[in-house]
Amino acid sequence: MTMTRTILGAVAAVALSVANVAVAQDVTVGILVPGSQTDKGFMQSAYMGAKKVEETYGTKGKIQIIENINYADMEQALTQLATNNKFVVAVSGASQAAMIKVSKRFPDVKFALVGGAKIVEATNMSQYDMRQAEINYISGAVAAMSSKTGTISFIAGLEIPGVVNASKEFEKGAKYVRPDIKTIAVFTGSFDDVAKAKEATLATIAQGADVHVHVLNKGLPGLEQAAREKSTSVIGGPLPNCGADPLYIAYSRTGVGYLIQQAVKANAEGSWKPGSHGFGLKAGPDASDMVLCGTPKPDVAKKVEELKKAIISGQITTLDG
């Protein structure tokens, strides 16, 4: 179901359908979190960031959040947010095409996209680049160093630019530390389809993959089921949760929620600017980091630190996204 939540101050929260909305006037910030707040991944991180915005600015203005919608409804949702707000934030490259359209129809509204591909021309739209490809370079390296079979996999949903770039850097990072490693990248066509995620993961396991990196939302349980059944390992993200599930040997932190907070803060302080803004590892561990679970092998921990420093310094360069 498509849901809208309008928060007045820090007190009231009312859920309404996007098709039949009665929103309070003078809402100052609108946030689109298109996925589920319980996906243990990118959308949960985004929702946590939206709630932090609510805590920080709810007493000074009004925050409107639309969450868990179909991709086909994104343009309608963003239109609604732009109608009621002067600043609109959306998450995921899957929101990008809709935001570009809507931003042109609302020239007096400022828009911020967290994730997505680099934007070249923009007057009222910014893109906060998570630099997801950077941390996936390191994910590939960790997966390669952890693999016993010499084959690893990257399982993702939609084949959008940022995620494609992440898959390419995953392979580059893996081959940097282990040139003979075999990498398999699969795009299921959906971030949320559990069955497709499981099928894709099982297919890579059949080809020898024993460590899996993912860019999935609600489809993640499918990958977990396959990995558990076949006793393989997972590098998760973007919310580190070491110790909760022995499947996970590491997590790539991607601060989706943190970037939402940074976008809203920039607008509130008057420092917001259009165009693309890169974050990633150079922005610190709240924005991006690799978290190794348990007691990592010294050579793996050392290599992770070396790669982080090389990326931050520019010695190693990665694709956008």
C-alpha cells in the first residue's frame, strides 16, 4: 500500500493514501523513501534518516514523509511533495527520472536526490552521491580475500547507472587483490523480489560462488535463504549488524539516512547548492565505511585500511554512483 505520513511538529502522525491526501499547510520539508522501512538495507537507513530529520526540525516546521511506494507512483508522489513543500528529498537512483521531470515543473522548489547518477545541468536539483561504487570496490576485495572457491557474486535489483557502476568496482576491487578471482554479477530486475533474489543467488552458487555482495531491499531474504541453505557467506549493507546472523562476514556501510540529514541541514542553513556533491569514504564513517565482523584476519583488516586510504587520497579512483 502507498502511504503518506504528515508530521506536525513532533506530535501528530497521520497515514493517508497518496491518491486521497489532506495535508496540513506550510509543510517545509518533504521526503520520499520509496521502499520499506524494515528491509534491513538502504530504505531502512533512509527511513532512519528521515526520522532524525523529524526529531531535529519537527518542532521548527513540518515534515512530510511518503514511504513504501511502487516505482510507477514516484512521479505522483514527488508532485504531491513539491506541491506542499519548498524542499523535497528523494532516495535511490530509481527516483531520479521522476525527480528530473517534477523539478522542471516546480522551478521554485528545491530538490535533492540521495543516490543516483551524476547530474550535469540543474538549477533547482542537487544529487548527493553516496559514492557507493567506492565501498563496493572494497567489498569486492574483502569477498575475494575471503573466498575459498575462488568465485564470488554480486546480486542486485535494477540495472540503473549507480548500481551498474557498483558492480564494476566490485569486480575491480576483487581482481586488485586476487587477479585470478572469478566474479559473477546478476541483476534480477527488482530490488524487492525475494524469489528472484534467491534464484539468482542459487545460480551463482551453482557456478562456485561462496561469498555474495548485494544491492537489494526487500529482496534480501531471498539471498539470505540461498546462502544459508548452501552454507555460503554474505557481505551486507548498508546498516552494519555484526553478530546478528553468522551468514555475514562484513558490512559495507552506506549512510543513506546520513545524507538525507545533510541535505536537509544544508537547506535549513542556506548552504544548499544545485548540482552533484560527492560524499563516500572522504566524508567519514557515517557516510561510508567497511565493517568487518568477528575477529577478521589481520591481512584482510590491513588491506581494507590500505584501500580506504588509497581511495580517499585519489591513488585509486572509482566510478560515480
